Amino acid sequence: MARTSAPSLDGLVLAPVADQAPGQVGTRTRFTYHERDGRIWAEYEGGDVVRGHLVGTRDGDRLDFRYVQLKHDGGTSSGHCVSMVVELPDGRVRLEETWRWESQEGSGTSVVEQL
């Protein structure tokens, strides 16, 4: 794996800085990340999401993962995301994300930051 310049995500809790479209991840969603040997995974919930999981890899400051989530209305959805890990001036971590749904139409960008 490539050298990582930003800190490990292991044990960090991150949240979106802005709401996405209704029924998706929003500012009330919390992601708890884990990282080991170039592998990343997280659980998330909050807002419209009852439970979500993501799994993928980290190569340097680039994350590549798939996600799946269950919403309060019983619907499920899944997609693919590529994120860049950025260390903020105050030492917290930000993920700058580009994502697309695989189970439905739609794509976009988002930002999550360490709480």
C-alpha cells in the first residue's frame, strides 16, 4: 500500500457537513470508521438511515468502498464511493467524497468531517 499522509480513520466518528436529498445520509447520520492493513469499514446510522455498512480499501489518502443501507421506510440501497482523506488545520479528518448509487439512479459529492 502507498504511504498514508493523513491519520488513521480507526475509531473515528464522522458526520456529513450538509444534508443530501431526502431519504439519504444527512447531518444526523454518524459514521464509525475502522481501519486495518489498508482495509476500511464503517457502520452508520441516523436521520433516514436505520443501519448502514461500508467496506473497502485505503491506498494512501484514497478510499474506495461500497456501501449498503436500510432506511426507516424499509427501503434498501447500495452504491460505490471514492473519497480523499484530508487532515484539517485543527487535526481533525475530512473525507471529500464522490459517490454513485448502484441500486438506483443518482450520483454526487459530499463531505464528512470528524466530530
